[in-house]
Amino acid sequence: MFEVGDKVVYPHHGAGVVSRRERTEVGGRVREYLTIQILYNDMTVMVPADNAERAGLRRVISEDEVEAVLAVLRDDGSVMPGNWSRRFKHNREKIKTGDVFELAEVVRNLSIRDRARGLSTGEKQMLTRAKRILASELGYAREIAEEDACAFLDEVLDQSALARGGTDRPAPVAFDADGAIGEGALA
């Protein structure tokens, strides 16, 4: 189903490219694996080819589907549990589905909440991670660089906040060479 060069999304890590298909023996059993080079953190992931769909691996959305994702980001948001732990679990489950629209909902809802009330440290990290995963897919779908995709996503969220009547913008999140989170402008 997936071939070398295909642009794919692995739910927990974001968009990447299938760089190899190889047969490997693991535990006395020979299986075919897909090696995926993940865009944003330069990680390599190996997924059994016969288990790829069950693992949530899917192709990157098309340019046409980008507009539907942007519509989700621009929407007013949905009701989330008020309790922090339930909200965190709810959002984590949405991210785990690997569905780009569920991911966009998490990004939108946490961004709205961040602007309105602020987020806990765990939710800030979740938002940062979800934005990076979404930006990696938007980058491949729109054929733009990762930094441009991050800036594009921030711009869409800013415009949506202004349309809802918000004026303040939280500081963008930056990553150092090791992927650690720090405050400051995206470079």
C-alpha cells in the first residue's frame, strides 16, 4: 500500500516520507517494514508494512483537503470537559486517532483556551506538539518548508482569534536543536 517516496503521517510523530521498504527478522519472524523519516524531529520510525493502517499510518492530505482543515481551525470551537485531567485525556485520544480533522480540533480548542484562560504546562506541551504535527502535514500538503508551515498555522490561528474578537497572542514556541521547547519566535 505504501511505497518508497510516499508522504505519510504517523499519528504520534507527524508527517514524513517512506524512505525504505525492507524485510527484517524480528523474534524469529521475517516481516516487511516501512522506514519513515519524520519531518520535524528528524526521527526514523519503522512500521510493519502489514500493520501500517492499524498503526494509523496514512497518506498526507491533498491541497484540497487543506481548505477543510483550515475551516476547522477557523471554527468557533467545541465544548471540552472543564476538568483538566478529563480534557487532557479527551484531547490525547483525539490526537491518537491520527485523523487530521481531530488534530485540527485539538489545536483550535487549545489555542482558544490558551488565549482565554491560559493552559496548564501539560496542555501547553500538548498544544505545541499538536501544532508541530499539524504543521508538518500542512507543509507537505502545501509543499512548503516546515518553518513556513509553522508560520502559516500561527497566522491562521491569529486571524481566527481576531475574528472571534481576541486581540492578544501568546508568544510563539521555538525549539532548540535537540527539540526542547523554549519561548521565543519561530526561526
